[in-house]
Amino acid sequence: MLTPEEIHTIVLDFDGVFTDNKVWIDAEGREFVRCDRADGLAIDLLRVARRRGWLVAEIFILSTEANPVVRARADKLGLACHQAVGDKLAFLEHHLSERFPSEDDPFEGVVFLGNDLNDLPVLRRVGWSVAPSDAHPLVLEAVDTVLAEQGGESFVRGFVERMLGVGRMSGEEVDELVSDR
């Protein structure tokens, strides 16, 4: 587990992380997913942590999914979004080499939240890999941390609270944190 000071990038898969990995399709073929508002509060807490200097990380969604629902949710959360990315590892290798051209292994400062087989190459490479409890069995074996929450059921929130140490904060500190949004 990395400390907030060691993290320079937080990458979030979308389906199975922000969602329960299910999709509804209406008669016109439009897709709908369900997201947890608690995860939205978690993104707000990350912004507070950045404003307070506890965290300097770039935060973005990285998804193979091309459906506009991914971007719509990212926009709502105020997150950068890279979608329809077929090879997440290649994308991150390029992205990190541009951001940290002189780093020997920029993956050391990356946290990745993922849940499925297409996430495995990245999960195996990053400094801290995190999965929800309902992730694919091979993902559960490969990651550094498995949280009790399932995808789409406050999983992102569980990660953020753990990373920031919210459970160790006093009531006053928590009140101050959530009112600083």
C-alpha cells in the first residue's frame, strides 16, 4: 500500500469499479448503468486532499468501454476520462513516459482500481493495485488489496477512505473534511 505522498497517479477503471458491471438496454438500444453517489463524495474528498496538499495525484478514468455513459459520469464527477482504450497498459506506458520522462519506473507511484481480466496487465505493474470483492478470481489473486465493497457499491469510496485514513480521523476532522468540498 502506498501512502498519499507516494502516489502521483490514481487510475480508475469504470465498469465493475464505478458500476456493478451490469448494463440495462432499452428498446432503442441505449445503455444505462447504475453508479453509487457515495463514490461521487469520494472524488470530492480526493479534491479536498489535493487542495490541502495531502495528495498531488493526477486522477482519471481509464476504460475500454466506448459508450458515452462513461464520459457522462466522468464529466459529472469532474474527472478526466480516457475511454475506448483497448490496451490499458500501453496507454499508461505512453502517458507516464510523457509525464515522467526521467523516471526509471513511474508505475511505482500509480494506484489502479480494476476488476476484470483486461485490467490484469496494469494491476500487475502498478505500485498499488486494488480490486472490489466481486472482481474476477484471477484479479483477486493478483492485486495488492481486495476491499470488502463490491463494484458499484461504494468501492471507490472505500478505497478513498482507506487511503486518506478517514477511519482514524476524529469526528471533528471528518466534519471539516466533508464540509470543505
